[in-house]
Amino acid sequence: MRALTICQPWAWAVMEGIKRYENRVWDTRYRGPLVIHAGKSRKWLCGVDSLHHMGFELDERELTFGAIVGVDDLVECHRRSRMNTADPFAEGPFCWEVLRPRKLIEPIPYQGRQGLFHVPDKLIEQAVFEAGGIA
């Protein structure tokens, strides 16, 4: 399966279904299941304050780092300049639209990478998702 590393707290927001657009500087033609890997970096933790101001309760001590946290569906890749949305998470220049997040009950420690990367199918097939969700 294809995977994408997203820094916290944004990986959390994607898995909660709060953040429907993941912003990248590059386009992709890939569509389909996308493993969400929470990066190890704490560089973007200032985003916790942004989420609090939007009304979302989040304790940064509960965030997972350096692990696979779930699977989402990448349904489209939009050029921000061509979008007509007020979504606060659509910043671009490319907005990857994700729908149907499925969180893992237990995150899987895993080495992330830049760009899209592959995760062995068996790793995800053996994972247990919340509420009986499947990859």
C-alpha cells in the first residue's frame, strides 16, 4: 500500500476526519487507500493551538509520533488556485482530498519517508482498526 507521512497534529486531524485536505507542494495521480504515518517531528506542534482555536479538544501528550496511525482514501488532488472552498485546511499549492479515515486501535511503529512510499500489504492486513473498519 502507498503511505504518506504527515506531521502531528495534522495526522491526528486527518484520522479524526477533521482535516479533509492534506497540503503538498507536489501533485499526484495516485488515488486509493493511503496509509497515514504520523511523523516523528514535533516541528508543527504549534498547530495544536490552531486546532484549539477552531474548537477541537486535543491534548498533545496523546499524539502518536513515528508510527502508522490508520488508512484514509485519497480521492482527488486539487490545485488550490482552482478550488472554490473556504475550508481552513485547504492551503495548497496542491490539496490532497482524503475521505473515510480508519484509525488503528494500536499504532504501528514504522520509519516514515518523504513523498509517497510503500508499506507492506501484510502489515496493514494484520492491523486492527477501530469500530471494525478495514483498510
